[in-house]
Amino acid sequence: MNKFIELRKIQTAHKNLSSVAINTSFYEVKTYSDIYNSKIFFKREDLQKIRSFKIRGAYNKIISLSAQEVKNGIVCASAGNHAQGFAVSCEMLGYRGKVFMPVTTPNQKIKQVKKFGKDNVEVVLFGNNFTQAYKKALEDCKTNGKTFIHPFDDIKVIEGQATVFLEILNQFKNKIDYIFIPIGGGGLISGAINVFKQLSPSTKIVGIEPMGAPSMLKSLEQNKLVTLEKINGFVDGAAVKKVGNYSFDYCKEFLDDIILIDEGEICKSILDLNKIEGIIAEPAGAMSAAALRQYKDKIINKNVVCIICGGNNDEQRLPEINQRAKTWMINNPSC
């Protein structure tokens, strides 16, 4: 079993991030509170410079590297948001970086990586999913003696993501009953577990996966790390075939619940967030708000936190999002 990360290390990570990440806003969303007869709070990580929490883990890892580790350059694989955090870090620290992204990555995310990395970062499109891009990135590291920056299965990355939850507990002094957190590779939820289980153990941590990529759920059901044969990559920020070793161990021991959400309902959540609150969320970023429906009977009169983890949504995907949401509503008329 993983030991908890020492809180002082997460506090140090928070200080390290002071020049690159903002303390994002945390507030009650009255419209959602009224819908669910509870107090719903949003933590707005979509307001970061790269519109995602991923800057936290990427920078905290990269700043910890030695001169020897960066000498030949550094490499990452990502479906988008980790790559942007990686690119910002390379440009700020003057490191040479190379990013491997699936060819299916939304164009908006590719453009952002190039913009943030400037001349310090090279982008290579390879494979149809994260796993294929990841394998290619590791090959490049092995061949050329470069250092790989993992998007989620790394303690330094988890320390960075954990700063989200340290902030929440500093921003809200009352009891938090439930917190809903998207799971991709598991870095974000690992950060949540490390902070909440030490500082607010009564808070129920609920993980969320898209229906088409239930890699953590399947692993927990089988009590071992499972690699899915194929996944639906629509929720690009949370669609991986295999979660991280650290996150599996943390979730196996400490996760209170895990739920799956249909991609169509996630699309409806994207549209609702925009219509009701003017929030532009990417699919992974809309998952926590979508999860409230499945928990509506349990959260009455409770303090509930939703992580809006990313806002990198490509406008070109809007017709598909509208269609998926419409189809889901037709098939679920009572929701």
C-alpha cells in the first residue's frame, strides 16, 4: 500500500507553483444548489492559464529535475492538458521538450501546446490514443537518453495535483460532505485522497469515469491493474486504457465510491454548465457536475464540491456534443 504523501511536501509544491498556477476560485453555485437541495461548490481549475489543473503536476515534477536529467531534453505523452502544462514549464525553465500526442487530439489543444511551448517544445502526433503515444514517447526517451515526465503515475506529479485540495480546505472552513473528482490516469484523485484522508477524513471522495473508459472501475472490481482492450476516447481528458500504479493503490484503499457516466450525459452537462453558469468545460471538466444526478438523494442538505478540472473544449466538437446530449435526453426522458 502507498504511504500518504507528507503534507509538508504538498505545501512545498504549493509554494513552488506560486509563479505558474493561480489559487483558483471556489464558490457556491446557487443554481445547482437549488436544483439538488444542497450546497454545491465549484473549484474552477478551468481558470488556470492552461485551463486545466495539469500545470500543477507538470511543473512540480519538472522543477524537481536535476541538470543531468534535463541535459538531453525531456519528453511527455498527453491527450492535451498535461502537454500544455509541460509546454509552459519548458518555456519558463528554458528546457528542450518533446510532446507526443494522439492524432485524435482536439486541434485546439495542439495549438495551445505549440503556443505555450514556443521554440522550446516540439509536438509529434502519433497513434490513435494515449497508450500508443505513450509507448512512442518512451521509445524516444530510451533511444536518446531523455527524461520522461509522466502525466499521472509519479509522486511529484501527484504532489502538484494535491495542491488543488489543499487550496479547497483553505478556502472553505466548514465540513465538506462529498467531493466529486474525474478519474483519467488517477493523478488528481490521488492528490485528493492524500489531502482529504489526512485533513478531512469524513469527506466522501467519489471518483467518476466515462462509461467508455472504466479502467479504474474494472481494476477495482478485479483487485488488480487492468488494461482495457479498447476505449471510447471522446472524453479525451479522462480516457486511458490503464490507470497509474499509485492511483490504483490509493483508490483501492481509500476511495469511497466510483461511478460511471454516459458520454451523452457528460455532453448534456457541458451544455448545462455553459447555459446556466457561462462555464466552458471540456468533457472531463463537466463530469463532476454530471455526477450530481446519480447522487441527488444522498446529497440533500450536504456540502458538496465539484472539480471543474478543465476548459479546453474545441468549438469544432460542438455539433457532436449537441447530438450526443440530444440522443441521451431522448433515451432518458425522466432525467
